[in-house]
Amino acid sequence: QFTPPPNNIHGITREGLHSELISVLTFTKMDNAAKSHRKPTMLGCSIGLFLEQLLPSQPDEEIPSTLEKLEAMECLSTLLFSTDEASGDSECKNLTVSEVRILLKALRATHDEASLGVSEGGESGDQNKILADKCRSFVSRVAWELEKLGDTSLWETFVLEPLEKDIKRLKLSPAYAKTSIAYQACLAASGGPRTLRACLAKGLGPLLDYLDENLEDSEDSLAAIHGLSAFFSSCRVALSKSKEEGVELTPHPLETYAERSCILLLKVVENEGPIYSLSLRIAATTSLEFLLLTSANKQFQSEEVRSRLCKFIQSLLRVVTTDE
């Protein structure tokens, strides 16, 4: 809230003060010495301060603006990750389980609120979209850092615990769980191989369970099919990243889900009657395309499914040639 006085001969600015303050609050190189003397660390003190700006602990506190939350996200990124990405330094390994759980709570609340705020449109909607994207990217980066650690307790707290809690929402109403689907899909794309498989098991699996029992012309079925597309697309991104790093993910992440997904989606695509709306059929067609682009041929072992897929591809080719 600093405002430079009229006779500010030293050129002090709010931005300059903020930058210097953040450089102090994110200086963690003496934390090991602090630990050895059983003193509070800068990491432990600062992370609570920044998270308070995302999610105030007291209900009567003023709600931070979207811009203030974006600023807090930048501070958290500076605190946990080295500005020199080539160094690969990260403070995630020095977090406690309690700190990870509080970090997760603040990030999920911020992400869900920002995702819903996108629909406001205008400048506010644009700011919320930036905040939601930053949350997802930040969460994925933290998940990847924790996945690389030998101690799995931090990764399980940050990744597995929230995935387990989301299962009930996904099975009950996919339309109500859109923010969870977006969160998990981004996590699957960039959180690491183990995180990818966890997201597919706890996210894609429940969506398929829902469609198995409730496939109908409804908002929930449409949201579930859009969710499948998001997970297939994320899986493709994760596979591409692994390939660039010279790592082959075996078995294929979609091995358990490919044929089952294909049968459900073909059920919608092949139906030419009034049972399913055009929007649902378009969504299923798009999802099926993502599935085929991401999966390997050997994952479709049923001859019947292979035959139906061939007819589906032929119908797409006919549409393309007709349009030309």
C-alpha cells in the first residue's frame, strides 16, 4: 500500500519495495542452518504468509482480489522453485506433510473459484482464467517434484488424497464436477508418469463407471464424455513428453481403459435415432478421435470392436471427401 511522497528523491517505488521484500521472504539458503539449531525456517514462515493471501484463515478477513491471488501465486513459485530452471532446484522436498496439505487446500479452493469465475466474462473472467491456468500449472509442477522424491508420503498427500475425495463427485454428477475434471486432466498431462496413472484410475475410471450405468441424453453424460476427451488428450501429452525424455511408459497408460471407452463411445456415435442429441454425438465422436490418436492398436483386441472402429473411420473419411 506504499505511495511515494512528492519529495521522493531516492526513487523508492511500491514495485521496488515489493521486489526486495519478496527476495528476502524467498531466501531459503540458510534454512538448513536454521533446522540444525531448531529454529523456524524461511520456507515454513513464508509459505504460510503467501497461502494466507490465497485463502485467508479467518472468515472475517477481507477476501483477496484476483490480482492479489495472482501475485501470491508468483510468490509461491519463487519460493518453491529456483528462478534458474536449468538448475532443477526445488524446495518441495523440504515441505512437511502438514504444509503440503495446507498448500493443496489453498490451491484447490483458488482453482475451483477461479474456474467458476471465468464465466463472468470481461476483464474479471480473463483474470480468473489466467489464475485457474496458473493454479493448474503450479499444481502439476509440484506433483512432478514430489513424485521424483524417494519419500512417497508427500506425493500421496498432494496427489492421491484429493483424487480419492473427487471419486464420489465424479460418480454422482460429472456436470457438477467439471472443475475437478479440468484439474485432474492437467495434473495427468504434466504431473509425471505415476501421477498420470493415478489420475486415470481415480478420474477416468469413475467417469466410465458413470457412463456404464447412466449413459443418456443429459448434461451429466455430456460432461462425462467431455471429461474422457480431456483425459485422452492429457495422456497423449504425457506420452509425448516421456518420449522426448527417452522414456517409454509400459504398459500403455490407457491399456485398461481403451476398449471399454471405445465401446461406450461407439454406442453413442452409431445410434442414428433420437435417443442421443447431436451435441452428445459430436462430443462422443471427438472423444473417440482423441482415443484413437492416443491408444495403440493392440489395445483393441476384440474383432467386433475393430470392425466397428473401421466403419467409424470410413464414415469420417466419407464426410471429409464429401465436404471437399
